[in-house]
Amino acid sequence: MYEQESQRTSERIKAVIRTQAQKGKFKGSIPPYGYTVGEGKLYIRNDGTPEVVRRVYRLYLEGKGFDSIVRTLIKEGFPTPAQVAVK
């Protein structure tokens, strides 16, 4: 009986999260790098972080690996996701 109720609760929570996502609502504590949250929706930030995201994608498409991209960005002084989240 408890397992069935637990399963139903899980399904209800997933349905709510899915519905909010379909409506464009952000459900989370820290937005993705390059975005900010306002009124429950994600918006592109007005600082340099969106360009960092574009650069990461370009470097990846050029064949660079994760470690290489990270080293490049750190060496050039770009803020980390943790540094941006604190702001």
C-alpha cells in the first residue's frame, strides 16, 4: 500500500514539473550558465556569459575536449559557473 502511494506521489510530481516545463517555467535553484531567472522564466543574461557559452560550443565543434576548453577559459580569466551564481 505504501509503495503504491509513493509511486502515485512520484507520478504527480513528475506531471507538475512536466507541465511547468511545457509552459516555459524554470524549476530549479541555479539557472544554467549564461541565463538568469525572472518571474519563473529563463532569460539570457546581459553580461559576458552568453558569449562564453557560444565560445564553449565553438571550441567543442572544433574538436576540443572538455579539459582543453576548461583550461583555455580559466587561462583567459573567464568566470566559472560558481562565480557567476554568487553574483
